[in-house]
Amino acid sequence: MKLQKKLMPLHETSMRILSEIGMRFHHSAALGLFQDHGFRVEKEVVRFDPDLLMAKVANAPSCFRLYALNKTHDVVIGGQNTEFAPCYGASFIVSPEGDRRNGTMADYLTLLRLVHQSDLFHINGGILVQPSDVPPQAVLPVMTLASLFNSDKCLFSANGDRQTTDIHFSLLEQVFGGRNSMARNPRTFTIINTISPLQIDAQSVETLLAYAERKQPVVVSPTVMAGTTGPVTLAGTLALANAEALAVICLAQLVSPGTPVVYGCQAAPADMRTAQISIGSPSRSLCIQTGAALAKAYRLPYRSGGCDTDEYLIDARCGSETMMAMMATCLSDTHLVIHAAGIMGSYGAVSPEKMVFDMATIQRIRSLQNGIDISEDHLAFEVIKQVGIGGEYLTSPHTLKYCRNSDLQSELFKRTPSGKGKTDDLIQQIQQEIEKQLSRFSPPDLSPSLKLELMRLVKKNCPTLKPQWLGLESDTLEEQ
């Protein structure tokens, strides 16, 4: 572990938090594991010896491969790679006018298919939006099934109680060749959140145990809010978030050493006027950068950032916040970017229009990251020589060869004569792009017999399963 000098006080404070105060785990099996491995346990609180803690954390790999149904979408999380995952966890869909309503499975399918159509994303699924029209006990299996039926990219999964998580894995094992095959080639991951300050609930621990036992990756991602669930100062909040993340990563390694984990930092300030999280602020971007430096020191893959905004409208403030957050994310060499597209309203809402807007934003940042091509043809000495002093390049074959590769070609960000473009024009262009992408959507090639078997597994837990929730027009599979 090589910490920068300026980060050492933060790390040392995290160690003091865990050794002197400890963290509460609302789960008897987890407490037993800690005790068996030499940690101090009093009632539900675990106190950590710093050296023992960091020795366990060191068992986690610095990078890992995640395998998709379509191998062209396999990804490596860690190293020099940045992979994007979509919005996650919001309950509401927001209209271009800023009106909110409960999400449905139809909305879920729209978002799922837009991500599937994007070349920027090799990861799909998760809680793209909370579907209010599905019974709560069936949400996880239904979302898993919809993801398998509508995308062949790496699978981001929601979490649930032990029963629904077991159903979730029974579906995946049916598709990917069984539990042992999945342990060798991880196929899915999920987020583990803490309850700040310094707690984690039983369901989150159950999810972590289920994934670690199967060697499937987990993203440990405390969301400490400066001023409400953490100290109002960013340093204090980051020390607290770091302590929580390391404690939970330690537990994953106790369950199964070498379990892939991603160190997450979703710390952000609270708006002290409303007590709501503020993800579109400069302070949030500072948290992203600091979390990246800590993850690098611990040799762990890093998750943070996204196209974050506190706004409910696609307007100037939304664009400013989105670009600031994603720039900080990409410039910090973040390995896994959840909320890379679609999120709005301080994580409270999602929007198909914002998703397409964010994809265009990511393309612009990618262009910036790619830098300048200084190959011989791009240096263009012979062209400069041919044009000479006082000439023009507009009609040069060299210009015609490369002009359409310019980042000025984005349909959503194209210039309008005399600056006469309006926000309504942008929204109309985005909606046209949504219609175009959805019209081009083609589901992955799963056999009808496999689809039928998967639907039967889900119907045991959800007898009211509707084909429309999965993107099917009718029960035609039953007839086959």
C-alpha cells in the first residue's frame, strides 16, 4: 500500500474510526466470521485491528474480468479501463417538462434497450428504474429475466433478500452453465450499500454473502452525506466513507478470499437548506477525485461518479453539473462508472431523454481523452507545403478526407445559424434519436426453450408474470 503523503491523515483517521469506534453489522453469521478471524466483536459492533484489516483487504484482486452473454462485451474492471454502467435505483421517471411519475416495467425496457443499442456501454441491467407495477417480492427475478431477454451485455444486478437472490442466481446458472462455471467466469455484479454512519443492514450482508460465496463481484459503495450522515467537512466524511468501505470489503474477503470487489466512493455533500444529497456540486467532484486516489493506493478497482445532476430539467444547470461530474470521473481514471447515463434529481429520477443526452456527453469526453493524433498524415506537412503561404484548406482533399470525423458532427450538439436553437429543439432531436434507436433494437438470440424454462422459474415466485414485462408480445413461447 503506497499512500500519497496528503492522504495519510485520511487513512489513519479511517483506521482510528474502525479500531476505536467500530462498525455495526446487523447479521449474526457476519459477526461470527469476524470473530473467527480474530476481530473484536461486542454485541453487533466489530472493531478492527488496522494491520489485520488491511491484510484481508489485500486479498482482493486489483482487476478482474466480467463475462457477458455475448463475448464481444466482456470487460476488465481495473487497470487502465473505464467501463460505463447505466442509471440505478431511482423510483421516478421524469418528463422533459420536469414532471415526475412512478416508473414501470415499460420504462425499464425502454432504458434497457437504449443502453443495449449504445456502443459506449458493455454493461446493462440493474435497477434502471424501480418498476411500480411489479410485486415487490418479484422485482429482482423479473428485472433479471427482462435483462437476459433484451440484452447480451455484462449483467448489472439489483439486490434483494436471500430467497429472491437465490432465484436470481438460479436463472443465471441456467443460462451460463451452472454455479462452478460462473465462479470461474464471473457473470454479474451488484452494489452493496452501507447505512451511514457505520452500519450495514441484514439484507445487504445477505446479498454480499450470496455473491462472495459464488465468487461474483460486489461494488462496496458507501454514500455518506456531509452534514447529515457524515461530518459537514469533506475530509471527515471521506474518512468515514473510507472506513465503511474497507470494513465491508474485509467481510467479502473473509467469506471467500479473492472475491472480486470494487471500492466505491459515493460520498457527497448534503444541501443544508433541504438536507438532500447534492451530486451536482464541486464538492461531489472533489470526493470522486479523492476516492480514486485512495482506491489506487489500496490497489482496488474504483467506482464513482457519473453524469450526475441535481436538476429535473435538461437545461443549462443540468448540462454544467453533468459535464463537471463526468469530467472529474474520467480524469480520475475511474474504472466503473455507475449512473453514467440517465440519472437526474439527486439520484431520485431517471429520464430516457437525459440518458441519450448523457451518451452524447460521454462521446465528447472520450474525444477529449483520446487526445490528438500526431501521425504523419495528421501532421499534414505535405498539405501545408502544397497550400503554401496565404492559401486555404477548405477545398483540400485532406480536409474532405477527415472533416466528417470531427467531434463537431454530433447531432445533439450541432450548431444552429445565428444561435437560434432552443431547448425544445434539443429535446425534439433527443426524442427522435430515442425513436430511431428503439426501432433498430433486436433482442439477443436466446432459444425459445431456454426462455420458456426461465419464465417457469420466475412464475414460481411471481404467478402474475406478464410477457409484456419482458418485452414479449404474448405467451407465444408457451405455444412453442
